[in-house]
Amino acid sequence: MGGQPLRVVLVDDHEMVRAGLKAMLSRFAGQVRVVGEAADVATARRIVAGLDPDIVLADVRLGGESGLDLCRDLVQDCPGRRVVLLTVYDDEQYLFQAMQAGAAGYLLKRIEGPELVEHLHRVHAGGVVVDAGLSARAGASAAQLKAGEFWPGAHLGLTPRESEVLSLMVAGSSNRAIAAELVVGEETVKSHVRGIYRKLDVTDRAAAVATALREGLFR
């Protein structure tokens, strides 16, 4: 991949994550160069406006703020702006929202350096990139919706994976047990649980289970 290295701005509220990404991308200095970083939405907007980078690499959650909103604003301010969401949220709903916000990509933080660099070049060339596993699940979910098939809790906004996690919560499984059952990391399970709480408008596990039972989601 010839030419000048891609100019990238990193937006993540965790300094350690930004440092890790810079260290990882520094191995590909001829292809990618981090030209700026931000920990919050206001700083990100200012830096992106001043630097006009090729790509903005941002998390979905930025403290109490939304990377999805940042993405939407950046794309509206500059049509054609390339924003890639890089996150731990392995969630179809966030993916759908990211695409609606105009994101050019949705990748998970477990990605390795060479793959990330390849995806960034693909985005710069006009493509859209999505984590392969998440893309497959999202496709299956879309097909189910088109066919009129719904999963327990779909009417409450739950994704298929959140519904699966909630069913295991109702069965009494801990986050660790759910992670083992679904073959995912415990942090991924915790993010799904937070999504369930938000969508069911509850604040703890007992209330989530009670709501599921009251709604008759699982029999």
C-alpha cells in the first residue's frame, strides 16, 4: 500500500486504550499515523475539525457520552467523513445504530494490528468494514425480522444475543457461567447485561429477571 500513511484520530475515554492503539499502530508507521487523540466528544470535534484526518477511530461509549452521536455529528458536518467505531460491544443493535449514524466501520477491540490496518485502508478506499462474526449474526437477525420471526424480548428492543443472555439470567446463571455457555468473554456478557437493564428500564439483575417473567418471555 503505497502513498502517504493514513492520518488517524483516536477517540476513547480510556488513556490506556489510546496508548495501546498508538503502540500497536506504530508498527505500521508507513501505512498509518496517529495525528491526534481525544477522550471526550467536545475535544474530538475540535481536533477533527482542526486536523481533518482521513479516518476517525472512536469508541461507542465515551464516558457518559455517545460515540454514535459523535459519529453522526462528524458525518453531518462533513459528508464523506470516514468514522470507524472500535469497541468491546459485540452487539447487533449497536452495529445497526452505527450504520444509521453513517459509520464506515464497526470493529471489536480484540482485533489484531495487521487486520486493523487492512480495514482502515479499505475504509479509506470507500469500503465499509464490520467484524466478521458480528456481521454474520446481524445478517441472521435481519433475515429473521424479514421473515416475521421474532425472538423473546424483540418487542422490548432486545437483540437476539441479549435475549439469549437474559434467558440464562432467568435460569440463574452467573456472568461467568453465561460467558462459558456462549463462548464469549465475561466483559462481553457484562455489556449485554447493561444493555438489557437499559432496555428493560431496570437497575439490577433481580428486576431484569422479574420483568422477563412478568412479560412471559421465557416458559
